[in-house]
Amino acid sequence: MKRVVITGIGAITPIGNDVETMWDSMKKGVCGIDIISKFDPSTTKAKVAAEVKGFDPTEYIDKRECRRMDQFCQYAIAAAAQAVKDSGIEGNVDEDRFGVYVGSGVGGIQTFYEQSVNLYTDKNISPFFIPMMIGNIAAGNVAIRFKAKGPCLPVVTACSTSTHAVGEAFRAVKYGLADAIITGGAEATITPLAIKGFTSCKALTMTDDPKRASIPFDKERSGFVMGEGAGMLILEEYEHAKARGAKIYAEICGYGNTCDAHHITAPDPEGKGAARCVKLALEEAGYKGDEEIYINAHGTSTSLNDAGETKAFKEVLGERAYKAHISSTKSMTGHMLGATGAVEAIAAALALKEGVIPPTVGYQVPDPECDLDYTPNEAVKAEVDLALSTTFGFGGHNACIVLRK
């Protein structure tokens, strides 16, 4: 069994288009949610979203290639380029032992919508329609860009996508299938079709107040806020990283993967599947029961998730759940769907490394069902031994990863 460490990180988010800006915003409690500007929100019931701002894909991709990529893929390439540069892995790993595990919950929905309009208005369908739309293409393009010829696995598990991608990449390196893997997720779903679709299944908040829209664990929470962007990490075998003098952010030491097998959209209200997932991850990590913990919670600002997730933490940790530091950075980034797990894994790694717990902003009204320490409104300094990141997706998919210093 190999040890697995994080040696590079990259992010495109609603609160910063690089990791340094994003992390600084998280520590300051900056909220990236506002009234939708990508289209006229008067046509939709949901009025707010967490949009990526000021992103220029030509900083990473030439203009010709940009026209052949859906925005979710552009975000993926940009975040991957940042992570690869940060790690210094390029040219320092065998191409055949360099992998890519990158997913998307939805894929190229903007391209799908635009080409569907073309079909019904008798316009030509782009020859790039399929390779722009399909959910695996971010992984394919990242692999092409960085000559990663090892294992390549696009994961699609809705909101759990990129936590599962990171977890499966961890296992691949742990079991010796690769020396290093680019892993994470990307999403670009702030479109009328996606917003109306998620509204129809009663997932999104209807409030038009950006400051009271994504309020995880608050009693007045009313649904999640759509976000977008990408998060990427370089996972590397420890001895390989040490031999080349790589900097190390954290060690990944545990991964849990379970299913509620309960409902197509709603989580198990008792959080049983989530609890088993967290328990499995902690067991693999060698949790001793007395270590200080930070949990970057799924914390979607939906009634069922936040209450069920709280129950899950209590079931696994017992009374120590009340001593754990918990926060939901979705209060700032919104719910980035297939990208959210990777971005939150980065936040967990930086919290562990720097001893700073990012806050859950917008928290005002306590909920008796959610009675743990959610780090309300302001970051706190705290040295922790383990950092967990949890995500739970439509279909009952549960994922958890555990990091150590």
C-alpha cells in the first residue's frame, strides 16, 4: 500500500479564479452569490446564483480551441493547468504512470441547449456538438493537454462527483496503478434550462436576497444556490513526491463510498448512508477517536440534507461531534455540483495546513435539529489533526475523504 499526498491545487470559483484568491475570500467570509447576470432571470423563479466572474479562458486555451469547448471544460482545463503548475509534476512523472480522474455532474448542458435550438430552427448541428457535450470530455481534454497516458476515469455521481473522483484517484495511487493523478471536477450549469430544471424538482431557493440564499444549517434555509467552476488536485505517491522535492499540502488517508438506496433526489432523512460513508473513511484513516477534526460539510442549505448530515455526524462521532469544527463553504461558493467536492477538498487541505477554519456565512437563526458548531460567520484559528470533506448527491450517492497533515 502506497501513501498518497496532495502536491498541487487549482481552482476556478465564484469567489476567486485561483486558489490564493479563493482561500483568502473563504477566510474573510466573502459571499460570491448575486442576482443572475448570465441571462435574464425574469424568466426563472430562482433569481440568484454563484457565478464565476472575470474568467478569461484564453489565459489557458487558445481561441480556436475555446470555441470547441463547453464552458465546463474550459474551467476544467484552467484549474488543471493551475494545479499542474503548482505541483511541478509536468516533466517529472512517467506519462504512462500519470492519470486523470475528472468528472462533471451534468457536462456540457449549454452546448446541449444551443444545439437543440439549432435542431428545431433548422440550423446546422455543430460537428463539435458531441465532443463538447459529453461528460467525460473534460477528463479527455485534460489528459491530452498534459500527456497523461495512465488511467483515465471520468466520474458522474451528481453532487458527489468530484469527491468520488478524488477518492477513486486516491485508491488508484494507493494500490500502485499510477504515480500521480490529476483529479477533480468541473461544472457550468447557470443556464435557463438547468436553473428551470432544478427549480422544477424543488431543489433551489426562491429568495432573491443573495445574503440569505445559501444559509446552511440555518433554520430559515430554503434550498441550494447554483454555483459553477472547477477544482483540481494533484495526487501523488508519497515517495515519488519526496524524491523530487515536491511541496505537500496534506496526505489523503481515507475514503468512503456508500449509497442511501432511498430516493432519486431526497437523502435518507436519518443520514444512515452518510454515516456509514463517514465511518468507512475514518476507519481507513486510522481515526483513534480522540483527534481534533474539521469537517467541510456538504451543507447545501436544504432542509433534509443539513438535518440528516448533522444526524450522521452525531452517529459516527457521538459526543465528539459537538467538539468538531464544521463549516459549509457553499454559503460562499453556492453549490458547484460536480465541482463542489474538489473545491471543498482543497479548502479542507488548506484548513488543515494553515490551522484556519473557514466560516459558514449568513448564519442567523439556529435550528434545534442542527445544533453542532458550524463556525458561524467568521473564520476561527484551530489546529486540527484530521480534515474531512463530505458530499452527497442525487440518487443517494455518498462520498467522504479524510486528510491528515
